[in-house]
Amino acid sequence: MSNSPTVLRPFGWKDRVGYMLGNVANDFTFIFASLYLQVFYTDVLGINAGLVGTMFLIARIVDAFTDTAMGRICDKTKATKNGKFRPWLLRACGPVALASFLMYQTFATNLPMFLRIVYMFATYLLWGSICYTAINIPYGSMASVMSNEPDHRASLSTFRGVGSMIPQILVGVVVPMFLYTELADGTKIANASAFPVIALVASLLAVGCYIACYFMCTERVKVAEESRSISFVDTLKALAGNRALIGISLVFICYLGAQMLNQTINNYIFKDYFGNTMGLSVMNAAGFAPALILAPMAVPLTRKVGKKELGIIASAMGTVAFGGLFIMRTTNMWLYTIINIVGLLGFGLFNLIIWAFVSDVIDDQEVRTGSRDDGTIYAVCSFSRKLGQAIASALGGWSLGWIGYVEGSLSGQTDAVRNGIYNIATLVPMILYLAVGICLIVIYPLSKKKVAENTAVLKSRRGV
């Protein structure tokens, strides 16, 4: 019997498409929750919006520990013949899908308010802080062992970004057509019975995509079993000593905060301010098309312009667009939609390359210290993204409470509340997008020139 090692197929399109499907799977449940879970809690379960926002923030505090714990589990688990990270796709795909489905069960509307709140906390923490973490951390870490080549990793980031758009289009464009009902007086209300059905479909689609990702992707880079465990202390040390990691973490927080707040509050601005949820579907559909068109240009543009530089341009576009909307206070739904799309165009491209920033940070860490610390850095970035999402959810929930939003109202909201919703939807994203640009300019050091220098240093060390 031959003892020769297994010959792995070269990195190629199968890996790219498979990795893309992994993010499609992630976002079928994640985007549905990001866009509509707060609506389910406030308009179906009748839970106070401020309490919902607080719950989202508490969950992210829990994630600070579960994310790093999952990183340690991955590090300590011995690699199988199918890889070190890839088997987690099969292990966790069923639990994450089931947990997502459980969050949207309408039987909870018949429970006393205290039990509804308990149900909300229990099911959300089960899904987001345990099951989703159990599959997302291994999935994200897997990119670093699929190939050593920078261009391959950049292409994986691009395909991951495209993968996030597919469920955003389906969930953002199609779902609103079924999720809202119009009363005789024209008031839009949430269709409670649609939530569990759509959640079930999204969960089943996610499982199918996770399985496809497992079979299409290959781990090629052997990870040493002695690799350093990821602990919370390691995470803090990495943050304290790595300016690039601090910069990209702040970018993640502000960028995801702006993006998720915009997506969440748009449900309310179209439903309550414009009184036309069809506009939400149109904006979601039109908003993703430019980014899909730009996808083939993502890697060439990063080579020519630089990732940091593209991020600064995107920040300027978002800041100007949302600042303009705040100042003009338009009541024209189509003008609001068009300016929204233009403002987010730059971030459509930015979203395609965002994970390549993480590879640059890992390379910078190796240049400075001689240690790549892939797992620690990915855990920090993953937590930063979740923190940004939590801030957006908390701000969304708290601000709706501050302006006097009435949960589940059948008579519509007052003019003061509607104007408050408009302010939240425009002013807060403007501030956060401006903060992204400031973080990239002032803190994040990895310009196009610096990335090229780091690449040259690493090639020299490795004798390439």
C-alpha cells in the first residue's frame, strides 16, 4: 500500500464559488435577522423598541467571550483528513438553521410580556452567540488555509462579498412583498404569519449552501497542532499592540453600524414615513446591481488604487449622500431612494474587498512580529463586526423609543415620530460613514505603498 501524501487539486473556481456559497448560507439567516427581526419583536411581539436594542447590545457583550472561545476550540481541535475548519460546516449547519427558525415563532404572542421577553433573549442568544458563532468563526478562518497566495485570498474576499449580496437581494427585495399587509386606510403593518414561513425557507436554503461549501472548498495549508490558542487576553494584547488591527476594527464597527442601521431603519422609513414598502424592495434591488457589476473590477481596482484609498472614497460618498438627505428632508420616496443608492455605491465595492483588509493586517503582524496570529486577528475582526451591528441595533431600538414610536400601532405614527425616523435614517449613517473615513486616514496605516512593502518583505523572508 502506498504511503505517498494525497495530492490536492490546485486552487481554482470551485474554491471561489464554494466559499461564496458559504457566505450565502451565513447571510440567509443573518440578513433576515438584520432586516426584519427588530420589526418582528416590536410589531408582532409588541416588545418595547428600547428593550430590543438593549438585548442586541447585551448579546454582543456575550459574543466577546463566545467568539474567542470558538477560536480556541478550533485551535485545539485536531485536523481531520477533511481539514481543520471545514468539518465545522457540517457540524453546525443544522443547529444554526434550527435556532434561526425558532426566533420567529408567533405562538409567543399569546404569552405574557415577561415570557415574550425571556423567549426573545433565549432564542436570539442561542442563534447569534452560540450557533452562528460555531459556524461563522471556522468559515472565516478557513480562507487562510485554502491558499497562501495574496491574489487567491483577495479573490476569496471578493466572492465572499458577492455571496453576501445574493441573500440580500432575495431577502431585501422579495421578502417585503410578503412581510407587510396594507389596511383599508393605507396603514402598513407587519404580517405576523409570514415570519415563520420565510424563516423556514431561509434556514433550509442556508443548510443547502453550507453543504455545498463543504464539498467544494479544499484546505491546502497545514496548520500546526501546536498553534497558539486564542484567549481573551491574547485578543486584548493583539488590539493594544497592532495599529492596523485597531484601525480596521474601528472601521468594521462604524461601517457595519452605518450599514445595519440603514437597513433596519429603512423598514420603518418606508413603512411609516413614505407609506410605501414597495419602495424598500426597489431600493434593495437597485442598490445591489452596481456592486455586482463592479465585482469583476474589485481585484484590479485594489491593485491600481489601493484598498485603504478605495475605502476613503467610499466614506466620502456615503457622508455626502446621507448628509444631503438630512439637510433636504425630502418627502419624495424616489429621490430618497436614488440618493441612498448613490451614497452606498462606493460601499458596495468596499464590501467586496473588506476581508482582504484582514489578510493585509495578518501580513503586517507577521512583518512586525514574525507571527501571523491568523486566528486571533480574525476573532477580533469578527467581534468588531458584531459590535458594529449591535451598536446599530441598539441605536435603532433606543432611538425609536426616544422619539415615541408606538409598537404594533394600527393607526400609524404621529408626524413627530415620522420626522424622527427620517432623522435617524439620515443623520446617524452620515456620522458613522464620516467616522470610517477618519479611521482610515488617521489610524489605519496600510496604504497601497505599505501593503506592497510588506508583501516584498514576506517574499524575501520566504525566498520567493
